[in-house]
Amino acid sequence: MNKKTVLITGLSRGIGKELALHFSENGWNVCGCYRTNKPDYEIPNSKFFQTDISKPDEAASLIKNAQGAFGKIDCAINNASIGKNKLIFKEQADNWNEVIQTNLNGTFYVIKEALDIMAKQHYGSIINIASISAYKSYAGAASYSASKAAVIALTKTAAREGGRFGITVNAVLPGFHLTSLGKSAGEKYTEERKRESVLNTTTDLKEFLDFMLYLANTKTISGQVFNIDSRIV
């Protein structure tokens, strides 16, 4: 019970996988969820659950199962998201709704359930993975950008409501990292992201992971949005 427990949504690959590995290496219990792709790795003191967070009953079960596995949740990281690029005049309702339901509604459902548990604990940290797309416009990214901008607004409200229970709630713009998923975007995409950077580089993955671990442990920082990037918003 002395070890801290982190819950990470969307930990099959990319940032989610790297976060799970990093928190585990630093002595945390790790709970997490995936929708379709079961994680291809194993770590000690961990529990992975197949969950569609866009469904409120499944999000509630995830939080209940995570608490049941380790008795508490010290930090919840809302990482799960999807993007389906379509120009606005070609956007279909189903496509728009799927992105909003996962990125915004799913984040809301996890926050709602996590706040309930953390309020009883009288402590806890919630970190929402937003995106620079919430501030910068990219053609074809209307649904994704809108969902991430809404996550930032949700973060600030949750921070205000959770503060009286000692709960911190923050948002992070993670930047573009060369994880296995990031590398699959291709050299052209990577070079475009570098050109947007004032340092002509991608975000350092270890710097991001160390910052997330730091933020998970903070007690007096809340309601903030952190851009872990060298692209200016």
C-alpha cells in the first residue's frame, strides 16, 4: 500500500506505453486500459483492462477495477485519444462524434470517476494529455483540435472543483516524440514538426516522461496547461 498507483488510459503504444514503463521503473504500480490493441509488454505490479472509455459504464468499471487492484489511485493520466482527419466540408457526423466521444467524453468520464475516489482519499493528481492542436490550426483536424481545446477547458473546471479535496488537475501538451508510434508517421511528417520548432527538433521523450512523473507528485500546482515542446503556441 506504500507504493503509489497510476492509472493510464491508452497504454498500448506511443506515449501511453512509455509512461507505463517510466512510472513502473520509478516504483509505481501501474493500471491502465486499452480499447482494441492489447499491450505487447509486461511490467511488474500492473493490471491492464480492455476498456472503451467513451462508454460511461466502462469508464466507471475501469476506475473501480484500478482501485480494487491496488486499493487507491494516486494519479490518473488521460492519454487515450484518436484522430480522424477530415476537412470540415467533408466531415461526417459519425466521424466527428467518434473523436469527440473518445477524446472529450471519455476524458470527462474518467475524470468524473477519479474525482469521486480521490475526494474520499483527500488527495490525488489528474493529468490530461491535450495537444498543441488546441491552439494551432491544422487543415483536416477540426474534430481533434476541438476535442483537445475542450479538454483544456475541462481541466481548469475540474481543478477548481477538485481543489478543496487536495486534488490537482493539469493538462499537458506533449509535443511530437519519436516513440515507435511517432516514427511510424514518417520522415516527411517529422521534418515538418521540426520546422515548426524554434529549436528545429522534436521533443525529448525522457524530458517529457520526467516532467510527467514530477507533475504526478506535485501538491500545489493545479489548473495549469504545460507545453512540453519548442513549438510556440
